[in-house]
Amino acid sequence: NAGVTQTPKFRVLKTGQSMTLLCAQDMNHEYMYWYRQDPGMGLRLIHYSVGEGTTAKGEVPDGYNVSRLKKQNFLLGLESAAPSQTSVYFCASRGLAGEVDIQYFGAGTRLSVL
Amino acid sequence: GQNIDQPTEMTATEGAIVQINCTYQTSGFNGLFWYQQHAGEAPTFLSYNVLDGLEEKGRFSSFLSRSKGYSYLLLKELQMKDSASYLCASMDSNYQLIWGAGTKLIIKP
């Protein structure tokens, strides 16, 4: 049982380049999330999805796009990377563990934009 | 606005007890979560409180006071492996988690 898997683990981009981060979960969860984590700040929600074919904006959506074509996959795209997007990106899926709705996280993608 | 406050860093001694405090202010409230995050790794779930009082789970306990917008995580019999960041998060009325910046806990031998 892999849980939540993110690829790639590390990436260096030049300003203006594009890339896609992939998140896959094998827990059959409906809800999936993309966060970014920056030093001295809490996790900030970029986009989320409440099910296959649906996406919604979070707190910091500008500069990012997402797609949820299959229930198990949630993709995060950067169309034209900027240095301000240097961060650690975490994907999470949400599901019940007993009576508690828990978010399960992937290992993260460390992105540097030069 | 929505806000979660917790100390930036704390230091404790192996074998001792430490309490990490968190105050929250969110639009609505559907529970308070604590996650552990070791350096370079993913956050992992530790505890959940939705009613006032203390929830005990082995060496870790978590307390909630909804009237005060306050929670704490209590770690007993500290071990070196407990060195990590501890993230407090409040679930708001939209069932979204609002996260604090985390408390880095340093354990000294």
C-alpha cells in the first residue's frame, strides 16, 4: 500500500519554464489537495479537488493550474515558473481513519526556480 | 481573518515532558489537528480534538478548549526521535485545514 506518491522529488527550473507535478493515491479518496510549504509559514492551499473531474482554488492559486482526470491522480502545473514559486510542494488526500477525517501526505517535491 | 499561532522553536531534554501550545482563530470550527513533520519529510497525523478535554495516545496527549481557541500537545518521556516540527491545524467551516507555521522541537541528550 503506497499511500500518496509524488513525482518528481526534486526539480530545478529556469524562470519561464513549465512543468507538471504528479500526485497519485491508492486509497480511493475523493478529496485531494496541493499545498506549498515555505520557511516560517504554514502549509498554504493552492488548489484542491472534491472528486474526479472537479477542481477548486485554494488560498494561493495564482500561477498554478490543476487537473483531476482520474480519481487517483491530481496534477499540478506551473505554466511559466517564477522564482517566487521556489518551495516545497506537498500533495495530500483525505479519508476516514475510524471516525476521523485525516489528510495523508506525499513525500513532497522540492522545486527551485532560478 | 483566520490565524493559527504556535511558538517557532522549543528545546527540551531527553526523558522530560514538553507542552507545545497553539491558539487558533478560524471561520467556523470542525476540529483541531496535530501533525508531526521530521526534517525533509511529509507531515504525519498525530491527533485530533473536536470536543473540549484531553485525548491521550501513548506518550502523546492533546488538549482542546474551544471557548479559549486553545490547544496543546503534550509529549512525555521525550526521545531523540521526537526531534521534529509539530504542526497545529484548525479545520474551518468549509472543512479546510488552516495551518500554523509549526514548532520546531529540539531534543538534547
